[in-house]
Amino acid sequence: MKANSLLRSRYLPLLVWICGLLAIWEAVSWMLLHVVKTPLAQSKLPYVHEVAATLWKYSGTLLKEGGATFGNAGIGFLIGAAAGVLLAVLMSLSRTVEQLAFPYAVASQMIPILGLAPIIYGIVRDEQVSRIIISGYITFFPVALNMLRGLRSVDLPAVELMHSYAAKPWAVYWKLKLRPRCRDCSAASKSRLRSR
């Protein structure tokens, strides 16, 4: 009984807001069409029930095309994340690589996506490949920056302890830097998915 009232009290305001916004939408659409008599009013703000009917009518096409877009974005995300992790590892291992690559990585973020997308499409001439490249481009810099920050945030006493045990450099890197960052990354992605 208590859990049921908790669910109602938690979701009731959300339901009231959604119903209220849909009612306002329907009222404004009716006003545009019948009171203000705006030309092409239904193309500017169609009725909610017409939007729902159109979504239902074309749901197969929307799912098919949405799946293709989501797949391309997923592939681009994986490629961009892998490239970002690789660059972050290389920059954490070598100051020279960081001094060479980091300014270009920062400068690449100064280019607006809306300006870059047509250029990439003009070069590649394939919608799917250009979507993958744009998705990877968007993912690359934040992953590289945050991974580099994480790789540099190792406790100095832990490193000294590993050196006192005569650990090899690759063991120090793997056990103190890379493996915990991978756990942090997976925990962060899980918490982000939970919060949505």
C-alpha cells in the first residue's frame, strides 16, 4: 500500500505536466487554425492526435531509418572512443606526443559540427560513412581529455609502493593507471545510463 502511494506521488506530477503540455499544444493548434486563421497552420503546429497518427502510420520506416542512424552513431562512437583512449595512453606515456597532439586535438574542437558535416559529406560522398565520421569526431576529444586526466590522477604513494616492490613499468601502468580508469569509465557509463 505504501509503495503504491509512493509511486503515485512520484509519477503523478510528471503525468500532470505531460497532460497539461499536450492540452496546451492542442489548444494553441486549434487557435492557430480557427481563431487566428494562420495560413498553413497545421504545418506549423499540427494537432497532437494527428502527430500520433502519423507516427503510428510511419512507425516501420521510422524504426528502420532510426536503427540505421543509431547503428552508424554507435560505430562512430566506438571508433572515436578507441581513438581517444589510444591517444590518451600515448600522451600519458610521452610528453612529446602530448605536446604535439594535444594542441591539434583542442583546435579540432573549434570547428563547428554544422560547418564540418557538409565538408565531410562532400569529401566522402556517402551518408553512412559521413555519419560514422561525425559521431567519432564528436566522441574523440572528450574521451581523450578525460582519459588523459584519469591516467594522470594516480596517487603518488601507490606508485612509490609499486616501485618498492620492484614492479616493472608496464605492471605499474596497467595496475595503477589503465585498469582502474577502465573501471571508472564503465562505472561512469553505467551511472549515466541509470540517471537517464
